[in-house]
Amino acid sequence: MPPTPTFFDASREAQLRAWLPTLPQALNLESLQLAASDASPRRYWRVRNAQGDSYVVMDAPPAHNELTPFLDVMDRLLAAQVLAPRCHAQEGAQGFLLLSDLGQHTYLPALQQAQAAGDARAADRLMRAAIESLVRLQAGAPTQGLPPYSEEVIRRELDLFPVWCVEREHGIQWGERERGHWEAVCAALVRAFAEQPQVLVHCDYMPRNLMQPLAADAPPGVLDFQDALHGPAGYDLVSLLRDAFISWEEAQELDWAVRYWEAARRAGIGWSADFGDCWRLMEWTALQRHLRILGIFCRLKHRDGKAHYADDLPRFFAYAVKTATRYRELAPLLPLLEGLRPGVTQQAYG
């Protein structure tokens, strides 16, 4: 069994119930219910006022959270006219925020249902809306003062792969040859980050962090943005297209990527006129994210007792193989992947 989260002691709910009646929103404590929680340092409650209007309370224990980045990025997204939560009240010392409620259903189940039903139009409508919001975010969100998606950050994230996926999950120690292959790939990925337009990067712009709009023609609500950085414009797009829990045929990926690229260029985001080169940079950026997530999912399994995350490792191995097979500079990754899971690169040579 996964370990019980230790971020929330019994006094948290009592503190929350003591704070809410002090607010001018006239909240009904009887309506308070837990909306989302896992073994993370944050959880969310839903509460209504006397008129039935719904709010969400972020419960973020100060020992494990810093509210300032969330509020800072929230203001940046709202300035770009992105549909993000608005903060109606805060109790920083205790780690509580009263936020607007953007709905109860994320993109993920809607996309999965559309894919299972073969409803390409429904999936396309949702994804186009997400791409429109992403372009609005990148074109309008201020970036001054954001932490940079620096080489140090890129390499720290990449290091999760050899530490947790290679050594801990598969019990393999690389020799000098394998480490040389790895360094060549890492250097190529670092360059790809630097060669793109630099914008506000949400860092987890994926279906589980996008809320289904309450109206058919409305944009998605955007959540979980507190880790935003100043970095490559392709990162959030590929996070959307190559997700942890749903995959698309490459022709569909390309269709959405071209639509994004055209809209981004019209909005003044500095992509080149050569889509092929832009797609290469996007794919290389995706590979960095996939290697990072392979490490994170293995860490969740071994360090945090969340073994079910290992069920999604094959999806990311497939993403990595597809990309490394296509580009000469990334080919050194293929024997490293094959050494972990013999046969995983068979499709590369078929």
C-alpha cells in the first residue's frame, strides 16, 4: 500500500473551518467537501456560499508549500486573458487560498471518451481550444522575474532518468561507454531548449491540468501552474500532445502542431518559417520531458510507494524510441533504452 500522506494533520480541517466564516463571501460550511487530494503537499476543498456559488479552497501547509509563486503566475496568466483561478481571499500564514471554481471535470476523461468512441470532432474541438489558450498564454503572459529553464534545471531533470529508471528500477550501472552516449544526448537536448522562442512555460500543460469549459465555446480552465519557468515555447505544446495517459497518432499530432505553429507565428511568437525545423525542436523538447517522467514515475514507485505509475512506463519508452530513431544526434539513446528493456527498440529497425 502507498504510504499515508504526512502533509496534512487533523488540525488542518479545523483551521480551515475556523477561517472560512471570517470571509465576506458568506460561505456555507455544511457544503465543505474534499475535492481533490493525493500524496502531494496540496489538496483542494469545494465550498458554496448562500446563493449556491462554488469556490475552491487550496489547502497548502506552509511547511511544504510557498504560495507566492502560485499567486505570481496566476496574475501573469490572468493578464494574458487565460482562464485561471482568481484568488478571492488568502491566509498566507496558514496556507489557505479561496479561489474561483473552474469546474469539476478535467480534459483527460473527455479526451479518453472521445478517443474510445472514435469521436475525432470532439477531441479536435477540445485540443484546438487548449492550443488557442496556449498561444494566448505565450503571447501575453509577462516573463520578467520568472526563474529560467536553465541548463542546470534541464540537466537536473534529465538526471532523474539514470538515477531512478536505470539504476533503481532496472538495477543497471552504466559504464564509460554508456555515460558517453548519455552525455551526447543530454547536450543535444540542452541546445534544443535554447534554440526556441522563450516564453512563460506552464511546465505541466497537460489534459489533467485543463478543465473542461462550462460552455461549449469557452476556453479551458488552466490549473497547477505554480512551477512556471521562462523557457522554450515548444515545451507546453508537446506536454499536451504526448501525454502520460493518452496518446495520438502522429498525423494527428502534426495537425495540431501545425495549427499551433501557424497561430503562434501570427501572435508574434518567434518560431521560424520552417515548420520541419520547429517540429524537430519540439520533438527534442518532448524527449527531455519523457526521460524526466520516466525517472519521476520510477521514483514515485520506489520512493513513494505508488507502484501504479510504473504501468505507464511503456508509453514513455515508446515516445523516446520514436524520437531517438528519427534523429542522428539522438541515436546514442537507442542502445541505452535497449539495454534496459530488450526488444523495446525493435520497432526502430523493423
